Amino acid sequence: MKKIQFTETVLRDGQQSLIATRMPTSDMLPILKTMDQAGYHALEMWGGATFDACLRFLNEDPWERLRAIRKEVKKTKLQMLLRGQNLLGYKNYADDVVADFVTKSVENGIDILRLFDALNDVRNLETAIRATKAAGGHCQTAISYTTSQIHTVDYFVDLAHKMANLGADSICIKDMAGVLTPQTGYELVSRIKDAVDLPLEVHTHATSGIAEMTYLKVAEAGADIIDTAISSFAGGTSQPATESVAIALEGCGFATGLDLQKVAEIAEHFNPVRDRFREEGLLNPKVKDIEPKTLIYQVPGGMLSNLLSQLTEQGLQDKYEEVLAEVPKVRADLGYPPLVTPLSQMVGTQALMNVISGERYKLVPSEIKDYVKGLYGQSPAPITDEIKETIIGDAEVITVRPADLLAPQLPAFREEIAEYAQREEDVLMYALFPQQAQDFLGRREDPFYDVPVQTVSVRIAVD
């Protein structure tokens, strides 16, 4: 019997995609033992936007969340998402910070590190790969899947080869926008499985309405693992529902290894949690909608909602279609970067500025300028000289690995936060989010000071 394993995302991407990562650890702890017995390949429960949200909105120590979950989960692997040289932030960090963060992640309980780069520039993965292997973690490198004239099946198969040669233990096709169609998924998985002798995982989102069909076809093609979310936090901009996909695949002759009774208990736990977020207004019904425009504009669902929110705040919601049409044009100008954090936010903002200002590239954010200068890595396709001149004039474009330009940063971070840091994890917290970490660590010094959890809406990181 063919076998397909499941990675459960409710503790990270499932809730990040639907409620902007606002689920506190207290909602997770009571059900972890059941999740550990349900037969999952892994629980994705850390990384992505969880670190930022713990500090900024939940008044929680993200490292303590990891340790608390590890204490309850004895058998199942714990998995995190890491943005390569960006770690969990939105810029490149020096190699010493990357290596230290990876080491501490494994020491505190992470088994699998899923590493991706927004540009598929494997140079930005090298340090994190080495550090993961040295720390004894499982290194899963992720292909940021997208579509364009250069992002062909051949392109992605070649990328998988490069990742395998760098030491990946497994590979993930990471379809953050939900645009991997069933037949392309079948071809891509078949080709990668033929070319690379490593376990292959597929991650997609239900945004466009085709995810379940895609999962069936990639399972038929030989994918080893798929990512799903328990039904309470599934659908829309999240992943397809664990129970539904498992039942369907078992009916097609696949062995999932899941205990569906345990899975049902997990849903029973998270259903009232979901209902509470609905009542509080943090679970917007719109994120559960199917959005076929994702397939037309190649824009992730979270990015669609962010653009609409920004336009509505400025009373310009009538410009929504115009901005959507501008997104693929900006993306082409910039060499077809995949629309994943931080490039999704950057491209969306530039498209917005082009439309609002009435003149393309009249206003250019500093992040876009840095991108064109090569400071995020190599663009997938070359950027024309005309666009370069329009955006950065005659400024120099670097061709080296961006982190090669960064001197070691940990000594300075340790000195700056010495007053509050009790351990190395506190220093790393400060390195990634200085203001939020300093505020949190300062509050921790006063046991009588209790800060209420903020409920201000924020953008959802698309990763």
C-alpha cells in the first residue's frame, strides 16, 4: 500500500494564515499529548511569524513556548520555518547570529528546520544548512514555488539538485500562494523524485480552491509528506483540512498512519478556540473565502487581504483591481521574485505606490532599492538596466552573497542587552526584534507588571 505522511500546521501556519498568529500557548498545551499520539510525521509549531507575535501581541517568551511544547510532545517531530539568512525577521543577519539561532533552536527542542529563501538564492541557505547539520537537526530545504516565464519544472528540478548538494536531508515544495495546479504538481514531484533521492514534502494553501486536487496528484506522483491543518483552522488562506484529506487519500488506497479518532479529538479541542477568535473579531470570515484571482495574479491570499486593507484605510478601495493588475508588472520588472515574505510585502507596496502616485516608480521604498542593489540576493531573472537606473540610478549592484558584507553581530547585541539578558536565547530575541524584545525582557524583570494582550490587527506574513 502506498504511504503518505502528514505534517500538522495548526500550531503555526494554520493559525498564522487565519488569525495572524494570535493563538497563545495556553490554547495549545491541553491537546498536545493527543496530537503526539495521532500519528503525524511532524507538528509545525514554531518559526514564521510566531516569534514576532509572541513578543509583540501575546506577552509570551517564544523560547518558552518551544520548551513547553517539547516537554509535552515526546514522539512526534517538532518543526519550524526559518527564512534562511533572514531567520525570523525581514533582513539579512550575520553568519554568527544565524548559526547561533539555529543551534539554540535545536537545543531547545526543534527536530526539523524548514529553510527557505524568498529568492531561491541557495547562497542565503548555506550558513543555516551547515548550522542545522552541526547541531544534529534535520535540514529540510524549501523551494519557494511560483510561476513565471523562468520558473519552469526544469528550473525547480535544478534547484532541488543544488539543495541536495548543499546537504539537505529532505526537500519541500513550498507553495505559499496556493497556485500549484494538480497536473504541474504531479509533474514536478515526479521529476524531483526521479532526480533526487531525498524525502519530498509538499506544502500548499487552500486559497485558490484547488489544493485538495493538488494533494491527490502529488500523492499519486510519490510525494512522501503533505502539510494540512486540523479542520478548525483549515481552508481559505490556510491549508486543506487534515481529516478530509486523510479520509480521501485512504479511500484512494494510501496509508496515512493517522489515528482518525485522535484527529477528531484534536478538532474538538480547537473548534471552541476558533469560535472564540470569531467572536473577538480576529478571525475575519473573508480569510475563509476561495479566491480564484490568486491563480490569475499569482498573489497569496494574505497579500490580497493586506492590499485591500491598505487601500480601504486610505479610502481607495476602488483602486483594488488596478493595484492587483500592477503586481505582476512590478514582479516582472524586478526579475520575477516569488511572492513570499518579505518580497510579497515589498512588491505589493511598490504596486500600491505606483497606482496611488499615478507614476510608476515615482515613489520607491528603501527595501525595493536594497533589493535592486542585490542586498537580498540574486533576482531569479536579470533586472533590466532601465529599471535599475529608474530605481537606484548609478548605485552599485553587488554580486557577492549579501551576508558576506556583514561583520559578526553577536558581540554588540550581547553588550547592548546585557542589562536584561539572562541567557543566550534572550540575546537572540533582541537581535531579531530589538524594541519588542527589550520591552518584553524589561517587563519580565517586574513580576507585578502584567501587560494585557494587544488585539490590534496586523498584516499576515506570507510564508
